[in-house]
Amino acid sequence: MSDSSTAQPDIVAFVRDGEIWLADGNVVLEAQGHAFKVYQGLLAHNSEVFRDLFSLPQPTSPDAYDGCPIVHLTDHPDELRHLLHALFFAQSRHGDDERLDFSIVASLIRLSHKYQIDHIRNAYLSRMRSCFPTSLETWDAVNRDLGSPVMEFCRKDAITAVNVARLTETDSMLPSALLTCCLMETECILNGVRRIDGTLDRLSPANIIMCLDARQTLLHKAFSTRMEILLPLAASPQCNFDQCRRMLQTVQMMHLHTRPKHLVRDVFSSSEGLISLVQTHEGVCAVCADTWYKAEEQARRQLWIDLPRILGIGVPAGWPRELPM
Ligand SMILES: [Zn+2]
């Protein structure tokens, strides 16, 4: 142990982590003043980046801490703790049926990507993909449940999800993650969101432009598609009830007066609830309700197929290319 006159102030200020401090560990990782004592060989075995780091002399700190060499890292200690937990503590590894918070999954992907720990990166990317799917049915379910069975998220997390998709080149996540950004307030798209640890996550300027441009197209589509459905339906020869015509014209008028912000927000929402409400109150007959619902669903599916093109990105593998027969 160094005496106080020779000890370096930054070393003395280290906070030992309460969880990741293995008594017989042989290396200390220091991140923003926080120290973790772990096994060097196990880290090197799992990560080429750590292997290279351990082979480099540590310029700022030639001395040891608690008898171990110190490696200085720039990561946030909370993120590093998640990664070390996943690596060193089998009993605390997340179960396949455990529903994790988005921020934990994002942390683990970012750091395992940085340190090239592929099995962790792949496992948690798979979790994140469950909430940014290629199928409209899954999109409906994760938006209804604010997550999948293995991850929960809120809309604002989509900014981080876009950045994770770009970082890891996970193209399949991009359309639904960018779409979720399009549905946010403009301020959020421009200024980003703050993580719990205080770090600001923002979209790149190119992604911001992509979202703002796509939002205009989505607004146009949301408006024109519904008018195209309702106009001929109101004049349909299949139904002779005046009440149906009057109600469909009323819905058209409501649509004309919907605020653009709400039109965009609901662009991928199913109209099933509205249609069944109108039908329940005998505003339209069963035939009109059924025709209306089928036309809305077909338009929604077509818009989903067109989404990558509207966003100006490539169509990822697994994205639907045509309407089901
Ligand atoms: Zn009718």
C-alpha cells in the first residue's frame, strides 16, 4: 500500500465497485473513477480488444491498485458493470423469459460491440430486434404492449435504437426504429433524449433529415389514403342505407379536420377500434363496416411494405415485399 505522500490522488479517489470486486482478481478496470477487480485471462479470452489492451503499457498509471495492474477505460461505470456481470456471473445472466429494460439491453450491445464480445452482442441484439420488427403484426403487438416478451421500451428509446442499428449494421431494425422517431415530437427528433446516466443520445444529421422528410410523405399518405377509401365507400352501390352514407361522410369531415400531428401519429394505427365503435352505435351497417375495415387494413399493409422506400433506405432482408393473397 502506498503511503499518502507518494500515492497518486486519482488512484486514491477510486471507488471500489460493490458487486464486481473479485477478491482473487488480477486486474483492475477503472472507469470514471470507479474500479472493478476481475480476471484478466477471462476478459482476454472473450475479447480481442481487452487482449490488446492488456498487452499495452498503461501510460498514466504505472503503479498497481490493490496489487493489480490498472487499465483505464472511458466507459460509464454502470454500462461496464452490466457487461462484467454478463461475463463473470453465470447466475445473474438474464433468462430467455426475462423482460429487460431497453437501457440495459442497449448498454450491453454498445459495450459488447466495442469490446468485440460476440456472444453477448448477438444475444442482446436479438432481444432488441424483437421490438423493432420487420412484420406489421409484431409491430402492432410491441406498440400495444410497449415491448416484447423479452424487452420493454418507450417511444423515445427509438433514437437510441436507430443509433444501435447503425453501429451494429442491423438493417432489419432501421425501418421500424426510424418510423418510431418520425412519430415523435419535432423537438425530440432534433435534440435527442438523455439516458439515465446523463449521456445524450441524438440522431445523426442525416437521420434527422430522413425522419423529417419521411414524416411529410407519411402525412400525405395518411390523409390521401383515408380519403380515397371513404369517398367511394360513401357512394357504394352495395349499400342503400342513407344512414351509412351520412355516417361515412361525417367520418370524412372528421378526417378533414384532424390535426396533422394526430394524422401522422396514427398513420400506422389500426382503424378497427373506430370502425367497431361506429358500427356498435349503428352508424354503419355490417357490410359497410367490413368493406371499410378491409380497405383500411390493405392500405396500412401497403404503407408498411413501402416504408423503407418512404424513409429512403434499402429494403432489409425479411421485409414484406407484397400484400398477402
Ligand atoms: Zn351500409
